[in-house]
Amino acid sequence: MARAYWLRIPRELHSRVGYRITRAGLLFVLTTLLVGLAAFFSANNLLFLLLAAMLATLLISGFVSRLSLAGLELEFELPEHIPARRPVAARIRVSNSKWLLPSFSIRLIGIPPSAFASPIYFPIIPAKSRLEETVTVVFGRRGRHREESFQFATRFPFGFSERRVLVSLPREVLVYPALDPVPGFDEIVGQVQGELEARQRGRGHDFYRIRPYEPLESARHVDWKATAHTGELQVREFARETEPLVEIVLDLDVGPREHAWLETAIECSAYLAWRVLLREARVHFRTQEFDLAVPAEGDVYTILKYLALVEPRPGCGAIEPSDEESFPVVFTPSRARFDEAGWHGALVLTPERLAPTRSGAEPARAGANFDHRDRDGRSRDRVPGDGADPGADSAARRREPG
């Protein structure tokens, strides 16, 4: 299970006070004006006393509401790893630093475009105490976000006006690409995992063990003698020489028309790396400016942090294929350019096969006719696989291409 990491945002740096007259406050002010006019024209002492009481009520209301907001402090905590468009739990802590006086009827509001949209209501915050609430926030896109604008608001004590205090928390939050599959891409992930399953079993020459047959396995490894002895299908398993390698290549050489497709390709490559790494496989992620092997040189979060900030680089050229034996998956808008570079036999996902999800069109089912071949032309067996999210992270290190 993944460990929880929390980032603490510092307390308020500066604040501004604002007012908003409520409907009840407007009626009270109009009533006060009418009483004042009546007292002035009639010279009635009782009306003057009533006018003084009403003006004192207005003054007391403003003073008490300002006193209720004084001394409030805010802490906003977010998880360290945040994917886009996925609800994550955040913690809100509100402290009242006043020695004697509590704060009444306090609402905490996030100011758009803050991911914190639902207000939180605190009926009372006792003096020298701290209250904590858990809220759900959703960031709509990858990249850097600034969660900096919140408001404390109160209508206490009489509801004539709403006094607001703007609290600034200047802190950047890094949001990863969405880790949910776009329509049609989950089939490709399943077939990639099936390819990994086929490579993992029966690979090597050293006998490892005899074990029960599992559904969807190839029948070529069935041990018929052990099957006849036990009455159930048994499989001979051999020790693996090396873990299979998935090479994910993201082409950043895109034009303005392919920017929407690039965002989809970024999400798909992040999701593919995320799902594959728990299959006891290795991932080699490459772009024109980034080169990282996982787990040898870093972890999946290193890739996600890079993808959170990556931008298109028109004119940077194609990527040369590596000499490693791998299962290459290439995201590029120009298949011909990568074929010329020597990526023969790779699974190439172009805009025709992986349509951008934000255009409103249904993405193509790119994995329906998938038939990956080795670079020597030999086809490999495919076994549909399932995946799970990797849970633990390790020390990360990034290697730039020379």
C-alpha cells in the first residue's frame, strides 16, 4: 500500500477585509433612516432613543464580526502525489489564536479557480483551539497550480452584513497527468500486459518448478506426465533470465494542431507506465529531452513529475531506437518519421489510432487489431492481463540523454 505524504502550506501571509450587505441588513438600514427622519421632523425623544439603539446595534454588529474573524489561522494540506481529474483528500485546519474569545459562525470558502470549491462551516471555534476537516479537491489539468486564495466569512451576530477576510497561501502544487484510461486505450494496456505475461513464463532454460495451470496460459508448457499423475493440469516453469522491458517513447515534435492529441498521449503514456511497473517488468521512458529506466534509475513518480510539466518541442526530430530487447510503444503524430529512424515492428500510436479525448470524438479502438512482432519479424503469443497500481516508491534519479 502506498504511503501517504503531506505537504504543509504555511499560514496566512496577508489578508484583506471586505463587506457585503445582506437583505436583512439593507432592511435594517432603511428602517434606521426612516426612524431618524421621523425623529428629526417630530422632535420626539423616544424616537431619538430608538434611533440611538439601532445605530448602536449596527456598530456592535460590525465590531463583533470583526472580532470573530480576528486571530484565525489556516493550514491546508494536500497529498504529495496528485493526479489530474481524480478526487483526492485534503486536510483543512483552522486555529483560533485568541486567548479568551471564541469565533462564531465561520465559513471557509475557496475562491475560483481553486480546486477547493465546497464551503466549510464552523459553528464555533473555541479560543486557543484548532479544528480539522477533511475535504475533497479535484484538479482538472496537469501542471503547476497555485492554491492561494481562501476566504473566512461570517454574518455573526445579527446577519446584517457578511464580513470577509481574504487569506493568501502562496504555494505551488504539482499535479500529475490523469491516471484514468481514455476510451479504447485500456485494451492496449491489457494486451501489453499480456505480452509481458507471455515473456515472463517459460523464458530461460533452467527448470524452476511445476505448478498448477492458470487460465489463459499457453498450452506449450503443460507437463503431461505431472498432469496424469495429479489428475489436474500442471505447468513446467523455467527461471527467467531478465525481466521484460517496455520501452515507452513520447514524441514531443508536434505542431499546434496536435497539441490536444499530445495531452491525450501524455495521459496514456503515464497510465501505461503506471500499470506496467507492477507486472515485474522494467520501463524505459524516453522523449527527446528525457531518458529514464525504472526501477534502475528512478521510480514511476519521476516519470509522472516530468510528464506533469512537459511541453511540445516542435522541430526536435525523431528518437533513435535503442539496442535493448524491448517491447516498444511509440506515441507520435508522424509514423513515417519514426519508421525512417528504424522503429520497425513497434506499436505506434498516431492521432489516427489514438484520437484526442478533448475534441469530443470517440477515440479509435487502437488495440483491436494489435499484432506486435519482434524486430526480427517473429510474432509472439498474447495473453490478456490485468494490472494493479504500484504502491511503493523508491529513490528517484533522472538521467538526461547525452
